[in-house]
Amino acid sequence: PSTFLGAEIRGGSGTIDTSGSRVRYGGDAELRVFDLPRFGEAFDVDWMRDPRYAGTLTGRFKVEAEGTSPLTMSLDATGRMSEGQFFGGTLTGADVSFRIADASLEGTYDGRFDRINPAIPMDDPRYVSSLSGSGRMAIRVQDLFSRSPALGDYTIDTAVSLDGSAARGIHIDTGRFEGKLAQGTLAISTIEVAGPELDGKGSGRIEFAAGKASQFDYAIARADLGSLHELVGSSMSGEITTSGQMTGPLDSPRLIGTATIDRFAASEVAADSATATYDFTPNLNAMLNSPARVDAHAVAIVAFGQALQDLKGTVSLSDR
């Protein structure tokens, strides 16, 4: 086998043509232990040097290229990734393709992933999770090799199935996501999750640009409040069913909907069942500290040591 920048190359063939104004080269070979940051240093590509993208891969790839500078080169690569180590997890058994042209990058992935943590590439601890499953993704990053890309430079089209995953204290036995990110807008065709804490689904549009309003419809068939301490920010129990719509910008979303709660208990309040309509702006770090208006009807209530058979009322909470 041969080596190049720490990558082991075996069982392949290649060509190189230096007769023209730009060098042309290609090959078909198996690569082992390809270290992305090392190539970033060698070719002076900033994003490859970023620790968020550190990783290795092995597989067999066919490459055709012209030129050597990422700003002006063209490159097409296709192949089969047997294994990759990225974003805290593992990628396996995937058909992949890459294209570099006009200082931009396009790529596709169709295969398995295990224990991927999206907080690493997004550099945001709010998205800490462990995602496993399989699916396809197509990505384009405009002008990646000539400047630092912004969110609007990314186009990502994906359809994945999840299994054995977890996010914000929610365990996902099975799940599905289909959506497309383009020009700062995430259009979600469908998202479905099922697990011990909740079963739910939704679809809509999420706007990441400041001030732009999102619209997302959701339906949660079952949520176990006793298992959602990390999400709701308080100790309570009961089972809730709810549906509604989220609107507004991401920094101050508004949720309007209806809910039914059975066997509810929290601190000094308990109820056999309750129905409610709600309008609130959630504080994602502590749900109980969120501005809200709730119109509720509860039966068989015990509140602060007092028993009540039937109760109707409106509760308004300001941001605390």
C-alpha cells in the first residue's frame, strides 16, 4: 500500500496528466484512516481544520479532478464508505458522493449512522443528543472554500429513520424525519417520534433568521410528564395529550392549542383529569417560568389540602 498525508491507499489505480495548463488526475482505490484535519492543514482549507469536523473514514472511492487550489479546482468523487468516525459517532455502510466546483461543495450520503451528536457540528450545547438510524442526505454549501459560510449558504435535503436515539431526556425507539433546509428556512414535511416518554408528530416551517415567523403544527398522542423533567424543568406526573400550532420567531415562539391531562400531580396540586386550551410563550430552559394563559376544567382535585369535585377557571402567568 501507499500513503499520502497519513491516508493508506491500497488496491487501486490512478492517472495524472500534466500536459495542459491545469493538472488533471484521477484514481480508484481503497482509503484507510483518512484524517480530515490533516488534509485541511495541507491544502489550507479552514473548515477542514475546524475541530468540529475532525474525523476519519475508510472506504473505496473513485475520484476525477482538475487543478489543485480549492478556489479553482473541480473534483468529483463517488464511492462506498465502510466506516467513518465523525461528530462523536459512527457512519457505516454508506454510498457517498462529493463534488467541488466554483469554490462550492456538494455531497450525498445514503447509509447508517450511530450515536451522532448534532451539538458538535452546530457548536451549541442546546442540541446535545445521540442520534442513530439510517437515511439519505444531500447537501450543498455555497462558496465554502472562498469564505466562511452563513446559514443561508447551506441547502440540505434529508429523509431519515431513527432508532435507539435520545434528545433532551426523550428516548426515541422509532422516528422519522423528512425535510429541507434552504435559505435559512427548514421546511419539515414530517417528523414522527415514538418512545417511552412520548408519541408525537408534526410538520411545518421553521425560520432561523431573526424576526422571521415560523409555523409548525404538532400533535402529541401521549406524553409522560413524570419522565420529562429535563424538558419541563419541574417535577410533575401525569399523561398529556395535546395538539396545536407554534408561530412566531424562534427566540419568542407562541404555542396555541388544546390539551387533556390524566392523573396529574405537581407539588401540592393533583387532579384525576383536566382539559384545557392554552396560549403561551415557552421558556425552553424552564417551562414553568413561561408567560401563559390557560382556560381549564378539572375534576376530582386536591389543592393545598382542599378537596374539590369540579373546577373551572382561567390562569394567567407572566414571565418570572
